[in-house]
Amino acid sequence: EKGGYPDFMLKEIHEQPRVIRDTLAGRLVDGRLVIDELDLSPEELTLIDRVYVIACGTSLHAGLVAKQLIEGWARIPCEVEAASEFRYRNALITPTTLVVAVSQSGETADTLAAIRDARVRGARVFGITNVVGSPVAREADGVIYTKANKEIAVASTKSFLGQIVSLTLLALLLAQVKGNLRQNQIHLLYKQLASTAEQVECILQDTSRIQQAAQRCYQASSALFIGRGMGCVIAREGALKLKEISYLHAEAYPAGEMKHGPIALIEDGFPVIAVATHGPIYDKVMSNIQESKARGACVIALAEQGDEEIQKYADEVIYIPPVQDCFSAITASVPLQLLAREIALLKHCDVDQPRNLAKSVTVE
Ligand code: M6R
């Protein structure tokens, strides 16, 4: 049932191009984006003036990707909050608030409690889940199913990409109804989004540099992931994946915050994993990499093919195909999933079933 792969995690990582394609299938009809399941009229959608994304763990990171897109494209304020926090505070909810609950399993206790609380207080709640008929699907006003199929490894990989793709569609839909993006722009973005499936395939073909990077840091006791903008979200997910399955302590920080504390951690050989895709502030990330290198860090950089310059400052460069910043979380997360797995294997960890963790967290 592992389909010839040594573990479920690797099998599921390799399923990601298919998940992207299946999650997108049928969403562009006559040049317009369609999400019928949302069950809100275009008029109701136009009125939405605030979005909360509530989730836990990796699903929360998918929410952070959504924030950048919803605010960037639809120009609607979007907050992303751990369901365990949201449920216990008096969040600002009005009838024009859309709450988006993201949960692979559809049964995470805190996410469910947050959904119930939001509905009682009058919000429209939209679920994004991977499990048909799950409690999240039943309790939300509408649901998009990610087409990841059953995910067995505890570490969420293919579900994460399915969530990002679904949330990207939602952001495009909101931009469409708000009239913030023209139809031809939406069409182009949709096509670029679809092409991330091939880009992920390309990343999966050659993992030799990821293996080299793993060799460099698996004996460390701690690692720092840095990035800016979308790169910061990618860093957060990379750090979670690493600590979850390899037990190597990892922390993610916005690269621009380094001088406000974390740079003190850096000494000879300290691993800094830097997300350096070509976002709008790529140059700033490069400076942060140089600052880390100057203090002795072992820099593993995630960069775009063709970026030769970065080799001067990084000990290892993991290259990915060039990608628009708005879609970089889809592609750049994949090598970090693989890096976490390689490090876990070097440390003889069970990558599918890490200690202390359950696939579904159905208790608070
Ligand atoms: O099923 P959910 O998406 O609600 O689960 C949320 C988290 O428990 C989950 O993403 C967890 O963080 C993963 N094990 C991370 O890989």
C-alpha cells in the first residue's frame, strides 16, 4: 500500500502534483472561477469585509498563505489565528465576517469548537477539509474538499498543498466578486497556479542537493528557518515539519527580525535555512543571509534556478524552478518536506509516526 515507496510520507509527498491538479479541476468555467459549494450569493460575497482563517498546525500555515493572497488580491482584511486561541477570545465577528476553518482531518477539537463559536456569533463559516462528511464539513455553511485522498503519515504534506490551492481559489474568487482583479488576470493566475504541478514534479525528480543539505545539519541541536513575506510562511512550515518528524529543534523567524534577538544564536556551523525565492524583497533576504554567514552559520538556501549569486553566501543551495511569489509556498514547501524527512531518516526516526503525536487531535 506504500506503492513501492519506503514510507507513507514519501509516497504522499510524491502525490502532490496530482493533488494540485485534482483540487483545481473544474474550477474555471467559461473563464470565470466557480466555487458553488460556498453557498453564498455574489451579493453576500461582495459584502464580506473581514476574513478569519482558523486552524491548527500545518493547516494554520496554509491560512498564513491565504492571508497574503486575500489581502493582496481581494483587499479584504484577513486574520489568521490558531483555533485554540480564537475559540477563547471575543474575536470581532459581524454578519459580514467570513470565517474559514481549515482542517485536513475535519475533526480537530479546537477547530470544531471555533466553528461553533463563530456560527453562534453570526459569522458565515466555510470549511476546507480533506475528509468527506467529517464534522468540519457537516458543521460549516459550505465546504471545499481538498482532493488529497487519505493521508496516512502524521506529518501533513499533500493535504497542506491541497489546502493552499483551495485557499488560493477562494482568494481569487473574492477578488473576482470584489472586482479587484480583471477576468484576464484571474485566468492568467489560474494557469500559473495549475503549472505549479509540473514545477513540483520537477523538484521531486532530483533530490541530491536536499540530501547533501541534510548531511550538513542532522547533527545540530537546533536550526533556524528564515524568510520574508511568503518566504516567512514557508519557513514556518519548514520548521514545524523538521521538529515534528526529526525532533531537531527548529524555529522560524522573519529574516528582518534577526537583529532583534535570534542572531545571537548563531555560532560556527549553526544551521540557518533561508528561503530566498525571488519575492519583492529578495535583496533584503540576501543581506540577512550574508549577516548569518558572517557570523559562522551553515547556510542552506532555497533559491530559484539561475540564481548563481547566492552560491557565494550559502553552503548548500537547493534550487527550485522560478515561480511567482504568490505561488511560491506551493513549490518551496516541497523541498523543505523532503529535507525534514532526510534529516529524520539520518536520525533513525520513524517518519510516518513521530513520537507523542496523533494524526487527528480530537481532544483539546
Ligand atoms: O487535521 P487538521 O488539519 O485539523 O490537523 C491540524 C494539525 O494537527 C496538523 O496539521 C499537524 O500540525 C500536522 N501533524 C503537521 O504536520
